[in-house]
Amino acid sequence: MIIMKSNKTLLICLLDPSLQASMAEKASHFGWMPQAVSELPSKEQMGKILPDVFLIDAAWIGETGHSYLREIQEDFPSIWIYILADSSVSEEILFQGLKSGARGWCFKQEPDKVLEELKNFCEEGIFFKPSVSQFILREFKTFPSGEPLLSVEEELLKSGSSGLSLSQIQKKLNLSKKFLKSHWENIWQKLNINAKAKSELEEFEREKIEQPMNPKQVEESKSMDKEDAEEAVVEPISSLKQPPLRSQETFFSEPQDREKKTDKAETFQFVTFQIGKEEFAMRITDLQEIQRLLPITSVPKVSSYVKGIVNLRGRIIPILDLRKKLGFEPKEQTKEARIMVISDQESREVIGMIVDSVKEVLRIPSDLIQPPPSLIQRKEGDYIQGVVNLEERLILLVDTKKIISVPQSELDFSEK
């Protein structure tokens, strides 16, 4: 038996008391410092224990269990969550666990074999069950938002899906293990970011659909024929076709989220958000994720609209107050406030911007998008690249490319 070089804390949460006791008893022989709990620990308890690995029974992974895993992964990104399942658990449930933050799984067997597999997984850091690699490759083709896979990451997954081990992949690609592991970490971060963005956007769609129509809307809906009704419905985000994220272009050239040409006007996909009484929108492909407000570390000697920096799963990103950036009066943030994390693949810049609230996902016909009036195409207005007129709604389209291109002197905190 090979002992791990340094002890790591293993938190065990299983439904079978005898299996849990046996696992905890033998864990120390594998270099673990085990702790066992009989029910899911609260975030406060998790923060006190702060284990290196959290071994959780798959029986906990239900609808609420996925939310729990996401919260643990977001609040404690250093914790590796590992699922222990029996043969009756479907792979779909396990895949959902991966999207919610788990790093891998193994099936219930003798405690020694589980601990050996867990030890090997933690030492290698890469979980190459072919079905897992195939699943991740498939998911990145259907996610409606988030970062795309790099070519080396796609090759890494394709090799894993064919059953090759890490050592075999290393020889095949002639790359170092350290390099491959770093890209595996990138894949996992993108997987969780994409899953979170998808979950958030679907939640906004559900909330919109569940809102009752007022009497006027009811009458209007009755008067529409079937074809008109189909055109008026906003499709759920999960059904929208989403091309890979590319650098931003103007709405009036060749936008990446343009749909196939038909006899009718082309459409674009947007996420709308609120600042004060004004409604804004950004392209869905520019959105990396949506976060509730995080603790922000202030940085001296920066522009007033730069709120500071946050640690987002190990990456330090600047946070802008879009209200200030666009010249709105200051206002105390409410529980509806969100951080919209936007990224630019070309420059690889990632910036978070605070907005008052995020509203919904819309598909907007191109003939409703107009260039902004020349009067606002300067200073703060320079960040507005279009206006949409939807009957009684005026929506301002934000140029995230220009927001992300804030002068580096305002965002470089290394010498401040």
C-alpha cells in the first residue's frame, strides 16, 4: 500500500453507518485524516472543517443535493467533492453531480478499494473514465453560454474518452503532466461555469413564464393566430442554439449569435438587466456567468467605478459598478443585485460588472435593432451600441467589448 506523502483531511458523509465507520477507520492507513458526519454539514460547519476531499453518498444527490453541491463548490472551491454511488444510481445523476461541482465518483465496494481509488484520483487529479470524457465533450456542444474548449482541452477529452490513461495521453500528445493537469483544471472550471450560467438563465426563463399575464395580455394572446403566437413566445434558454464564444463584433456586421436566414428578420439572443429604471441588454455569448454579490476587496488609487477585486474560484478579477460607469446616481444595492461576469476570448480578459438585477433572456429580431442616436455616442454613451424598441420598452444594448477594454492602468492592481 502506498501512503500519500502528506496527510489530507477527508470528510465522509454516507448513509450506511457501518460502511462510514469502516471507511473512517481505514482512511488513516491511506494517509487521510478522516472525519465523519451523519448528515450534510451546513456551510458554516464546512467552513470550520474545510476538508481537502468531501466524500458524499450519491443518495444525497437529488434536486436539493445539486443546489447544495453548487453552493459548496462556489463557497469552498478548494474542496474536492467525490461521490460514492451504488450500481442502481444512473450515470445521468452522477453527471449532474459533476456539473454541480463534484470532481468524480466511484461505486461502492470494499472500503480499501474505495480509498485506494480515491487516493489515486487525488494524486493524479484527472478522472479519465471514458464515459465522463464523452459526457463533457457532449455537454460543451449544447451549453447555451460560457467559454469554449481549447484545442488541447478537446484533444485531452477525446483521448480520455477512448480509454487512454494520463500517462498514455502524455506520451501521445508529448506534453508534460503538469501542463495537462492545468488544462484539466480549466475544463472543470469551464464545466461548472457553463452549468451555473445555464442554470441561472433557465431560472430567469421559468420565473418569466410563471408570471401571470395582465388582462390586456390575455386578450392579445387570444387574438393571435397560431403562427403569431409561436413567434411571440420566448424559447427556453435550454432550447436555443448556441455557437462557440468568439470575440465580439458589432450588431451591424456579422454577429456570432445570428440565426439562420429565413424569410423573416434575423434574430439575436440577449440577456436583459436593469440599472435604475433603464433596461439594458448584452449578448448571451458574452456572458460567462451570473453571481450573487461576493465579498469585494477595495483597491486604492483606481477609478471610482472600479469597486475592487474578487476571488472567483481562484482567479482574481476586477469588479466594475456599471451604475457609476454609465453615469447613474449612486444607490444602495439590494438583494436583487447581481455580478454579471463577462469575458472576451480574444484578449482573455474577464471582468465582473454589478447591475441592479438580471431580468430575462430575449430573442430580438434584427429589424428592431437601431444604431444609437449620435448624441449619446460619446463618453459614457460610447458603451451603448444599439437601441431596441419593443412597443413600450426601450432596451439599450451594451457594448461589452468596450466595457472590458477599460484602460489597463485602471485595472492593474499589482503596483497599487
